[in-house]
Amino acid sequence: MPQPEPNPPAQLLTDRRVALPVATLALQAVAAIYFVVDGIDDLFTELRQGITAEIVMECIVAFALLGGVVMGSRYIRRITAELHRQDRALADARGALADHIALRFDEWGLTPGEGEVALFALKGCDVAAIARLRGAATGTVRSQLSQIYAKAGVSSQAMLVSLFIEDLLDAPRPS
């Protein structure tokens, strides 16, 4: 199933990772426009009386601020693109891990109930938490965990988790 495009442009401002930098950049843009217009107006006013160092400096600072806005917007676009790339990569990795877990569970011949218990175990839940989440007795969950461990060829929750970590570490890295 194709993954939805994370953070389409319309949602840019709702993404908390970029909302504050975008708002700051917008404020800087308003200030830059104000100071550039004011500096140009002052420059034309002073042309009749002679240009002073203060007016020149004001114009330089205004255009520097404007340049900073342009550079900041380019930087935010680059960072946003990188965030989108990382979001897609994370979504792909989550999907790949879920597929790998499902494949292993099928290889081991886990029942749907055992698969659910095994998934909770992989997430770090203890017997009591799994029982509570599934609405089952702790004895039932212990029995299911024993069956899962036997089918997986391990003897503990830590060893079950380590099987998947080993698979991730041994997997070839994409180029």
C-alpha cells in the first residue's frame, strides 16, 4: 500500500518542526521590506542635502536583512525537504519492520492470538500488561509466551527481541 506523502505543502505551517522558523522568517521579511523602503525613501530625501554615512549604513543593513530573509527561506526549504525525506525513510523502515515481523510470525506458525502476544512482547510489555491489554488471564498469556518462545527457538522475551535486532543489524544496507 503506498504511503501518503508526509507534510504536503499545504500542511507546512502545521508541522511543528518548521512552524516557528517560518513564522520568524515571515516577521523578518516584513521588517526587511519596511527597512528597505524606509532606507530608499531616506536616501532620496537626503540626495538633495548630501548622502550621510548614517543613510548608507541604514541601506546596507536593510539589504543585508533582506538577503538574510532570502537565505533563510532557502535554508528552510532545504531543511523541510530533508524532513520529508526522513519521514518517508522512517515510514518505509516501519513498514519493512512490520513486514519482517509478520514474515517471522508466519515462519514460526504463530496463531493470531500468539502473534498479538508476541507483538506486545516485542514492544516491551510484561505479562501483566499484555493480559490487561488483551483482556486475558496472566496464566493464558504466560502459556502463549511459552509457546511463542518454543516456536521461535528462544527462552525469554529478551532473546525474542534480540532475534529481530540481529536481523536488522545483519540486513544489507540500501545503497
